[in-house]
Amino acid sequence: MESSFEGHKPEILYPCIWSYTVIGVDEAVLRDAVGSVLGAIPHSLKPGNVSKGGKYRSLALEARVEDELERLRIFDLLSKHPAVRFVL
């Protein structure tokens, strides 16, 4: 059964606030990583979850993005940062 969304991109109206979940080992280092990637881009960070074993933690990031290129660029830069294990 095919999804009615298959092959269709969601319509996103820019500028908007976009949410990312940033996952890594050390919260302070993750905060620094986000700051270095976002620079002057308006954003907020809140503590997220901690893994069952306590090794990983997440931060809930909300950032104002002006367009799709900026939204994807932020995702890409966060994903490539050595302090970040995953970005959702």
C-alpha cells in the first residue's frame, strides 16, 4: 500500500522555527557545538533525554531558519560536528 505522502515534499513556509534533536555524550560540549554551528542565528536549547545507561543525552534545539538551504545546512554542520553523534 502506497502512502499518500510518498514522493511529495511537505510544504514549509519560511522563515520558521525548526526543531532539531542533537544527541551526544557531554551536554556542555554539545551546547558549545550548537553555538559554534549556529553563531548569531536565533535559537534556544533545552535539556532533552538521557539514555538508559546514561552514556548519551540529547538537547532540544529550536532555531529560526530563513529558507530550506539554511535548514539543511544547519542539519549537515551539526551532523558532521565531532561532538554530535546524531541529529534528528
